[in-house]
Amino acid sequence: MRFDLDGLDVFFPYDRIYLEQHQYMRSLKQALDAGGHCLLEMPTGTGKTVSLLSLITSYQFANPSSGKLVYCTRTVPEMNSVMEELATVLNYRAEQLSASEEFDGNDFQQQDEESPLAENSSLPQRKRPRKVYKKDDTNPPMGPIC
């Protein structure tokens, strides 16, 4: 679903959106517009991750100088889940843009140089397999796993 949220074109990869998700995204956008901080809470299973990723990636696409998103999780499997959801969101955005807008690759790269999609404009992109490191791995790239 692609919709307008207070002047922002939001790319949400599912056909339906909960009222709570829409309210969450609106509050998050207001905090971003104000340049402030935001603490939002939603119950388990209400789509916090997809809401956050949809809003932030749409905001960054519309405002390339808005900065980076740092997303922290407690476990590696949780981060893997977030990365899969991010791929879903970005692929949906790419499909929507290629279906509804006429643009050439140069305009796209100038508009969104920081986007992971700008590196390779051939769509759809193939997911790279991700290695999950376990406690018994002797040399994980990020240091010891406790």
C-alpha cells in the first residue's frame, strides 16, 4: 500500500494497515520533522518493525540528507528478521517506483545516492545469503560472541 502521510509518500509493503501502525508512523514522522527524539510503544505483534522501516525508509527517500537509521536488537536472529523485513520494504518501494514513475537510472541515483538500491539499479535485487554466527565460531568478524 502506498499512501500519503502528512505530505510524505509512504511505501508500506502490505495490503492493510492497522490504525495503531498509522498512528505510530504519524508520531514518528512528527518527531523526525521536529528534529527531536521519540519513544513509541506498541503491543507485541502489531507491526512495529514494518511500520518503523516503512516510515524511515520513505522519509530518507524523500529527504536524502536526513541521516542514518541505527537499529539495535537483542539477538542476531532478531536482526536477521529485521533485515528480511527491510528487504521486503525496499523491494516493494522499488516495484512501486518502477510501476508508477518514468525515471532513468541517473535521476534515481542523484535523488537517492545513500540508498542501498542506488548501488545497482537492476531490479529486482537478489538477496545475499547471510551468515549467522554462533557461540562456538572462533573468528566472527565483529568480535567475540558471549
